[in-house]
Amino acid sequence: MREFLIAGNWKMNMLPTQAKMFVQELSGTIDETLHQNPTIRTVVCPPFTHLAGVISELTSSEIAVGAQNCYFKETGAFTGEVAPSMLKAIGCSYCILGHSERRSIFGETDEMISQKVKALLAVSVTPIFCIGETLDERESGQTNVVLEKQIRAVFEGLTLEEVESIVIAYEPVWAIGTGKSATPEMAEETHSFIRELLHSVANQFGHKLTTKILYGGSMNAANAYDLLSKPNIDGGLIGGASLKVQDFTSIITSAISLQ
Ligand code: 13P
């Protein structure tokens, strides 16, 4: 049976009360189905200010909760930052890292993201590590070079167990928020390159790595089935469509029909 992870990245949207109402409706709509389909995992990633409220709404739900960022130090004089152990303590099981918006708007580097991934692994919070090329990079034939650099910066030197406990989200920057998704064939070709590269970086050739590789970038209710039907696409990291209960549950239902 195939396992899928369907993750919603809410970005900077909703107010705390709206977030609580949203997850009440979401869990009311999909929880029973998720309970019956344990190979399909679902996670929502609200802004920091909504985490505690959303977590308390979802205490008896199958839906997990994740953050959208964290710092790599555990404590100290880092005004405005949040430590991995703080996320762990309130009940976050995932954290998105290295999103292209963090890289381009907030100047996050491969080196910082690598430190953050390690800090999350140290407290057993699953990193959803984002990679992806810009339109210029794709058009100049640099996609694989860019992805390889982003992956090596994080994965080199990790143990097999660590490699398999990270979730990768391949998000072509040109597909984020544009309504222009990669075609399923294009995404599959890149996912398959990423998986092969992981095998080589982790020096694992006899063992098929179970590291999940999600696709992100204008995934929606209409294109999710075709994307998820590809063998190397293990789920989605969804922005806009994760803010609508019907669209998000429809993506989850597509994964269920393909498991
Ligand atoms: P959209 O689904 O809105 O394109 O956003 C994708 C994304 O950035 C998820 O992290």
C-alpha cells in the first residue's frame, strides 16, 4: 500500500478564531475517513500564533499540526525566534523549513536550513524540507544542479535513519501561488532525480529509501489525482487550496483512492 502525506501550508493567513473554526470543520469532514485509512497522513501548518489553539482543537483528531519555521538554537538571546523544543512541547509534530519564501524574502541560506533540519531532528519533530528552482534556473537547464546543491547542503553526513525521517517538498518556485503547476510528468521526472540523488548522497544502493518526497506548487483539487498517481510523488505541500476545507479534503480523498 502506498503511503501519502498531505500537508497544508497556511502561510500568513487567517486569525486564531478562524483557524479554530477551520480545523473544527476540517476534522468533522475528514477525520473518520482518515481513521479508516492510516496510510494517509494529514498535517496543517498554521502561523505560530494559531498553533496552540489549533492543537487543542485537534487533540483527538487524526490531523497533525506543524509550524512553518523555527530557529536552530535551543534557547538564548534570539529575539523573535522560536526553538524546536518549544514546538515539540506544544505538540507540533512537523515543521516546514527552507520554503522558497523564507529563502528569497528572509535571506535563509542552505547553511542555516541545514542547521535547522538538524535541530528539529534532535527533538524528533519531522522537518518538511523545501527545495526548488526558479523559472530562470529551469529555463537555463540548471534545475538539477540547483536541487543537488540544496539537497547536499542538508543531507550530506546524515545517518540512514535521519535521511528517512526528513520529508522533502519539491516546490518549483515558478509554480508557487501562480496557478501554474508542473505537469505530472515534469514533476515525476524531477522527483525521480531527487530520489536517485538521495541514494547516492546517503550511499545507499541496496535499500530503497523511504524518504517522502512531496510536490508543492499550485496543487489543487483538480490536478492532485494526476500528480499523486506518479510513483515518486508521495504527497503534497499545498498553499492556497489548503485554506478551503472542500479543496483540501478533495486532495486527501485523491490520495486515499491511490493508496
Ligand atoms: P500554492 O499551493 O498556493 O501554490 O503554494 C504552494 C506552497 O508554497 C506550499 O508551501
